[in-house]
Amino acid sequence: MNYIAPPRSDGTNHRGRQKQPWPKDRLFRILSVDGGGIRGIFPAAYLAEIENRFLNGKAITSHFDMIAGTSTGGIVALGLAHGMTAKQVLEIYTERGDTIFPAPKGLGGLMKSVRFLTKPKHDQRILKDELLRIFGGKVLNDASTRLVIPTFEAVHGEPYIYKTPHHPDYQSDRHKTFVDAALHTTAAPAYFAAVDNNGHIMIDGGVWANNPVMNALVDVIACYDVPLENIRILSLGTGEEVLNLKQSQLTGGINGWGISVGVPPLFKMASRAQSKNAIGQAGLLVQRRNIVRIDVDERDQQIALDNVAQSKKELPRLARNTAESTGQLIDAMFLQDEADLFVPSLMKSTASNRGA
């Protein structure tokens, strides 16, 4: 029998965090990036446009105190925390997307589509090789900014969030590699296999936190003595599908709600609701005017998570247009000064060693 690790939540600190000091006159700026497969092209391209227009091509990372990312947003977050510019992160998608998400062709493509009914659609080993090429053996302790990367642990059925050691209590992930964190948060059910993590089985964080804005905000509130009105959030989406439920779904039985080739309707609806609720909750805490939400306009048919050709064709153009209309606001709210250099926290002798 394979080893099953105890729940990560067994080590959760229930006594409350000791808040770390934060300068009263200094903003705390959060960048949050949603999941969405190859549609990660949009947030990466948008940030690249902002870098080009307002930062002379320099990395935008130094203007944020924390970056949260789920699934493909986790790759964007990790890339930025690796020291890459958004343009370099975008090149991961535009240059290697076809390798990670190969389009079905001919008889082989037909066989792959049939196999998709019982096996993951894409080969996770290819993604891992690409991540190793980009990140090597880098660990979260080496990140250039604070990170919050949601994933999900399937054995015990509970959220599992990777965090840099930006609080003395957060030590368990200090030596977790960027590659592992990325593989775990992107293990989208049906598209990639779940990943064994020393007795925990990891699945894409998008199943519960596709928009990680509240994961980041709650972490900031718990860890730092920062006034809520001094928090600013830039939240980047990857596109939503117009909610257009059929009459049979509203009045019928399981037909139409169950498993389908692609993303099931229930998951689409749950993901949309989670995202809008997260933005709403964050707005109640820090005031909605302190949050900027940037997303692709809703469409009747969302671009598939692995449709590289359509994403490369449409999303960079949409990102340019969006940066043209919103760039001045982003400059004013987030780019007027740089964040202080991030220095990982050391564990106190009395602190919990869990980062839940």
C-alpha cells in the first residue's frame, strides 16, 4: 500500500498569527492571477504591455509586495518571482505552448481524443521538462517576492496553499521547488494527471480557488499590521464564458450537468461564482475602488484551456487594447514607487512550522 501522509491541516496554527510590522504610510500591493490553461497568455501579455508602456521594459515584479496565482496563474506568478519580465513569461506560452498542449492531428489525434475519455489529455512529463528548463532547482525560499499558490490535496479533500516564508510561521514550503509548486497547481483534472507529493495527491488549485485574490488578501491581513485602506489589488483574469444555462439544466435531472468532453457546466458555473464572490469579498474588506479587475470580455464560447492557436491569435491583441484603456490607472495605483526588497522570515523557536 502506498504511503498516505497525514492531512496538512493537522499542523495548522490555531492560536493566530503574530502580525509583522508594516510601515503605516506604505501601501501593500497585491498582484493576483487566475487560472485558465493556455489562456494565461492574456495576463502575461497584459503585464508585458504595462512593462513596455510605463517601465521601459523592466520587470513589474518590483512594484508588488505579493503575487498570488492559481494554475496557469501560478506559472505566471512563479515566473515573475523567478526574476523574469512579463514579456519573458509570455514567451513561455507563445513559444512552448504548442509543445505542452499539442493539437490533435490525423489518426494519432483521433486516438488521443478517444483516449481522453479514460486518460489525461496531455503528457505531464512534457510540462515538467519545460518547467525544469525554466526554473531549474529553484525553491520558494529564493523567490524575489512573496508568493501564494493554491492547489488541492485529493486524498484528504482539502485546500493546500504553497507560500514563501514571508512570516515566521511559514516554514514548511521553504524548500519546495518552483517546479513542484507549478506542477501541483496546474494538475487540471482530465488534462493532466494528479501528482504524488510525498503521500499527498495534488490537483489543480482551480477546483476551489481559480481566482486567488482572497487567498492573498486574507494572508496579508493575517500576517501584517497594515491598514485595510492601504492595500491595493490588481486582479487579472483569463476570460469567462457567458452563463447561459439550458432549460433542461434548470428543470431536468443529471443530463446536461454531468461529465462532458471539456469542462463540465457545473465546474464552469462554480468557477465563475467563486471568482465573482472573491472579488466581492475583497472589495468589502479593502473597498472596491482599491481593486482593479482586468479580464477578457465574456464570450458565448470560451477559448478551450488547451487551444493554443486561438489563444495566440486573439489574446495578445486583446491585452494590448486593454492596456491602452487601463494603463494610466495601473500606473497611478501600482507603479509610482517600488516595493521594499523581500527578505524571507526565519522561524521563531515557538512558531508553528506549518504554512496552512
